[in-house]
Amino acid sequence: MNITVKEQMYEGKAKQVFATSDPEIVMVHYKDDATAGDGEKKGTIHDKGIVNNRLSNALMQKLEEAGIPTHFVEEINDRDTFVKKVEIVPLEVIVRNVAAGHFTLRMGVPEGTEFKTPILEFSYKNDDLHDPFINHYYALALELATQEEIDTITKYAFAVNEELKKIMADVNIKLIDFKLEFGRLADGTIILADEISPDTCRFWDATTGEHLDKDLFRRGLGGEEAAYQEVMKRLLG
């Protein structure tokens, strides 16, 4: 693509976003920085940015094939990707298939408990407020999203779950839970944005139950670099 990268627009915990010569496209650069506990724990995971960029792009393309619109445009190199420019809907959308993480503490359910049906959660995407748990009535009252947008996001979130479960099962990985973010295009169309990676998903080896995700960093267990590489190896060869 004949697109020029321009000034940096935004820097988050794991990514930098740059404007380009096309007003409808931005470039995302994936960093090796890792954070946990609301940013209190900081570190790096060697080549995490490469894994997350390549994995997320591959998974986004598979989801596109399944009819779920995403922000993916073109992978430039191991760390940089062109994506559609969106206004992020300020909702973190979490889908849970198995009890893990904060859910186990909040609900008193042992980690590893499988749910009869997937659970959909919303959090208000706001760092100052520590991303509080909300429901769709909050989202409507605070004008974070319209009912139509919430319905679309809900439909896509469950569709992503079904596709991701199949994709991961094919490489002997169990999809425990994951976080999604959605964005609005200039015309208001809702599409899947952000990333899908071991940073945003809990992946367990389906045979051993071994963690293959950011929980290794969160809990100080070690081996996160090898785990990220293992997920990439299984999915991309």
C-alpha cells in the first residue's frame, strides 16, 4: 500500500498508534512492554510485540472469513500493521467460558469450573476508575453506546467466541476467557478492533492445563516468553 506513516497519535500500555497519509487508516506498533494489576506491575516480555501483532492479524483475518468485520487492513512487518481508524467504544467486552482470574474471587467459583453457557461482561473502559464492571443499562445511561450498538457488540462477541474456540481447539488450546474492544468507523459501523493475543485471552493447554498467556507474568510464574512463542508456533507454524 502506498501509505506514509506520520505523527504518533497515542501510546498505550502495549501499543503505539500513528496517523498516516490516509485519514481512514492508522498504523499500530506493538511493544514488548507488559503491565498487570492496573499498571502497578511493569516489565517486558521478549518479542511479545511480534507475537501479538502476528497472532492478532492472523486471527482477525480468520474472523473476517467467518463474517465478523474487523479493523485489520495489512500487516507491514513483524511489529507494525495498518488498521482502519475507529473511535473506540468505551466498553471492555469480556467473554468467559471457564472460571478464572478475578471472576473466581468475585463469585467464589473455583478456577477451572466450566460454565454451561458463556458469560458476557462489560466494563467501563476508564483507567482512572480502574475499568469498573457495568451492565448494559449503565452503558445506555452514561451514553457509552446505543442499544443497537450493544446488540451488535453482543452478537459479534458470541460469534468471536465460537470461532476462536474452534480455532484454538484445533491446536489443542482451551479458550478460557478473553477481552475484546470494538470501534465505530466514520459512518458509525461497529467493527472488532484492538487485538486478540495472549495479552487479552486466557489460553490453557487442553491436555495439561498449562497456562499459555499473560497470567504467567501477572502471577510471577515465569515462562511467559516461551508460552507466547508456543501459541504462535501452534497457530502459525
